[in-house]
Amino acid sequence: MTEEAKTRALKLLEKRDLSRQMLLDKLTEKGIAEAEAQEVADWLCGLGVVDDRRYAGMVVRHYAARGYGRRRIEQELYRRGIGRPLWDQAMEELPAADDTVYALLCQKLRGTRALPPDIQRAQGFLLRRGYSWEEIRAALDHYRAQNEDDTRDE
């Protein structure tokens, strides 16, 4: 393991956290031999500087705070090279989606009696955010019930 490989790895990690796989990819992109990149990554994992478990939790918290659903977060974990066994543990930190889906739906429909095209656009938006049909349907039922109650009060 050369000093150049160590220095490049530490410079990459100085900017932001990376998963082990992302670190390997970036080091090999920068011209470090794969075997040497593996050795540096193992060294940094041994020191606790690179920790995929901690990184997975950070990714889950970040994307959950931005309003993304389970499937979208799993896609991000996969894209970032986090091993599947770490997903379940990291996803335990994911809050219940009910309130988030409903809030996003209300934001999209703006509290009005929505027309079918508006509902379809909102459903597509929520699907792209990684929510399941069941979560979307429950939020939509809640939204409709809420708006029916509002129109009765008038």
C-alpha cells in the first residue's frame, strides 16, 4: 500500500463519507491498482474510518428526511454499494411512511377536491419517491375522507 493510495483515499473521505465500494470505485478511477485500492479500503475499514453500517444508516436518515420511501432508499443503498445484509438493519431507522405520504399528497393536491388527472400525477410522483401502492392508496383514502369532511362543513 503506497502513500499515494492512502493520501488519495483520505482526501476523498475528507470531503464526505463514502461506502467501501464507493471508495474502491473512486480510487480505481484515479488510477490506483485494484489490489492496492482493496488494501487501502481494508486498512480504513479496520481503523473505523470507513464503516458501511454507519454509512447505510446515514443514507437512510438523509433520504427519509427528504421524503423518500423505502424502495427509493433501497435503490440508493444499492447504488452506493452497500451490501444487502446491512439494508435491513439500516431500514429499521426508517420512520413510518403514513404521515409523510399524506403530507406529500396534500402538498401536491393543495387541499382541493382533486380531479383524476391531478390524482394520477400525485400518484406518479409518490411512486417515483419510492412509496408502495398500499401506502399511496391509504394516504389517498385519508385525503378524500378529509376533503369530504371539509366540504360538509361549508
